[in-house]
Amino acid sequence: MEFVDGDGNIVVPRAVRPIIDMGETALGSKKGAKRQYRYGNLHIRDYDSHYTVHVDKVDPRKNPLGHLLVDAPEYLVGAAAVALVGRHVGKTVYKKRKQDGKTGKDAAIDAIIAGCLAGSTAGEIFFGAVNAAKNGG
């Protein structure tokens, strides 16, 4: 068994610590884990056969924005890409549809759909790029 995973987490076999008796948390990406826990700056993920553990620089329970900036910037970058690209594409499509003679309602529906699709695509791309850069890939 490898004791460090691809994300740099320490892998702890269940035989070493069969039960984690801490409160569960919703804070953090579960990455396929059944449950996750936080103990100070430790972030523990619970899988069927093992746990993974890493240390966050900033505790998200005490400083959520600091945690996003330091430990999880990919979420902020992805959200910013969603908002900026979605807004820009939506406004552009709305103006074009209005110029083409569509009603305000139809132009708005087209703009919302185009903005959501473009924004979510940009968010995925930027999230993935920052996550890969953060993890050395």
C-alpha cells in the first residue's frame, strides 16, 4: 500500500485507526470519501479501507475566506470564471438577439442559457487548471 496519495495526503490504513470518533464536517471536498472530519487544521477523509489526512494552512471553520485563498484557491478562481464569463456571454447574446428582432423575454432566455453554459464550462476549465497547478501537475 502506498502511504501518500496523488494529492499529497497521508494514507492511514483502517487497521491503524479503525474508528474516528470526531464530529463529521461538510467543509471540504469529499473526493469520494464516505465521511470527512476536521480536527484543528487536520482534514481527514474516511474511505472503506483507509483514511487520508492532510494539514490545511487555514482552518475553514475559523476563517473560510482565508482557507479558500490559501488552501483551496481553485474554488475562488472557478467561481470567478463562472461569474465573469457567464455575465459577459449572457450580455453579448442578449444584445445580439435583441438586434435580431427577438422579444426581450426570448432574448433573456437565450442569454441565460448561453451564459450558464459558457460560465460553467469556463469554471470547470479554470478550476481544473488551478487545481493541477496547485498539485504540481
